[in-house]
Amino acid sequence: MQFKELIKYGAVGLVVIIVLNLMGYNAGILIGGTIEWSTRYILPWIALYWFVQFVKTKTE
């Protein structure tokens, strides 16, 4: 990833946080809760899928 892309994504993230704060949401809790939810429920399924694919390639 190039430096310009990092700056662009950082600016977009900062704008999202500012807009959420202006709307009355606590962006830190909202983003933290989203990260916690995804690590608890989504990432295990992704890891399971990768593990199944790994086992399939080793057994073939």
C-alpha cells in the first residue's frame, strides 16, 4: 500500500469518527464494539474456513 493511499484511508476514517461524534455517538465505543463483535463471531468462521481448505489440500 502506498503512502498516498494510507493518507486517504486515514482521512476517511477521521471524517467518519468526527461525523459520528457530531451525531451524538461515541465513536470509540462504537468502533471498539464492532471490532470486538467481529473478532468474536466472524473471524473464527474465517479461520475455520482456512483450516478446512488447508486440510483439503493436504488430503488430496
